[in-house]
Amino acid sequence: MSHGTLAQWYQTMEEKYADPRMKEYFLMDTPVPMLVTLASYIFFVNYLGPKLMENRKPFNLSTIIKIYNVAQMTCNFYLVYVSFKLVWLTDSYRYDCIEIDYSDTPMARRKLTMVWVCFMSRLLDLLDTCVTWCVCVVFNVPASMLPPKDPNTPKKKVGWLLGKNESHRGQVAFFGTVNSFVHGVMYGYYLVSAFDPQNKWNLWWKKYITQLQLFQFIICGIHCTIQLCSSNCKYPQFMLYFGLSQDIFMFFLFFDFYKKTYWSTPKAKVQ
């Protein structure tokens, strides 16, 4: 895709789907900060991180990791609570269709803020991989033993573009709610393991967290399929196809990790 074609496509998306209210939110006005963030992340993970740790003693990040895990766990469980309060326990909820609210009411603004907070928390997930180098060195943990972390980094750019409008609200908010719950449990596991890192792999619930992650992609895929079969809904179908494709991709990615870790690896090695 040429530069001109890409710019034209972006301009079309801006004109057709952009929500001017999103310009008020941090990092949502222009794609430049997001591009710089992702480029810096890729540079760090593939070059700078390994280079920095190549001949260095491991950093002691225990306190920072604990604080980070508490913050992420609290944020994600709070997002679940707010999602039920603003969406799932309201009289307007329909299991087969949640259309986009383009009004400028206080309720619509609260939903908009909730989505932005969710997006920012997922952006902060990038920090997980940045400290993975240090964690692997400190505890002598093979990187292959860690769960898949942010494999779709380029999709965060797509997420930013979708964040310019409200297409990732409405029906797809279901995935955000489920994913926030899973993230809350996941960061709870990371927090507990940070207090006793040498016995990290002996926590009995580690395997079930991966199963929970697999389950979220199944139920969210079913939810998208129900919406696609609904004939009386004005929710953008391209968002559902995008979400369904991501659910399928992520399911097989996590299933591959699960299979290699728990089916093909001796129990003593997993621990």
C-alpha cells in the first residue's frame, strides 16, 4: 500500500467514523504518539532490551512489579464493575445487539471515558514485555514458559483508529468486559507470584488462567456470531468481523501455548 493510498484510507476513516469527542482524550487526537510508542516498543523488545541485559546483572524490580500488578488488577476489576453498571444491568441491554450511543448525555460520556480507560490499560500492557527480559534473568525463567504477551502489537494501532469513533463500544463492549475480568485475574496471579518468585510455577491455578483466557475467546466469538446473525441491528458489521478474526487468531495462539506447556511438557519441567 503506497503512502498516498494509506493517507487516503486514513482520511476516509476519519471522515466516515471519527467521533470529534475523542479528540479531548489523551493520545486520541493524532496517530503520531501511538506510532512513536509502538515503534519504541518494537525497538526495545527486539534490540535495546536484550542488548541492555546482555552483560548486566539483573535489575531488582520486585517492588515496581508489585505496584504495577496491583494497579492493573484494580483498574481491570473496576472496568468490569463500571461495565455492568453502565451497560449490562441497564434496561436498554439486548444480548443480540447493543448499538452505538452517539448522544452527548452524561451517560454516553461515562461510557466513552470507560472505553478510553480500557484502551489506555491495554496500552500499558506493553510494559509487561519490557520487564520480561529482567524477570527472565532474575528468576532464570525461559521466555518460552511465559504466557503469550501482546502478540498483536500492531493491532493496537488499529485499536487507536477504532478508538477515534465508538465502534468498539456497543456490542464489542462485551469483549472488553470479559477481557478486563481475565486481565484482573491474570494480574492477580502475577501479584501473588511476585511475593514468592521461586515458587511461581507451583501455583496450582496457573494452568486454569490459560484455560480462562481460551474460554474468553470462545464466548466472545459466539457473541460476535450471534450479532452477525441478527437482522435488526445497526452496529457496524466490519467491527464484528474484525473482532471475530481476532478471537480466532488469539484462541489458536493461546491454545498452542497451552498444548506445548501442559500437554507436551513433563509436569516437573512445567513447575
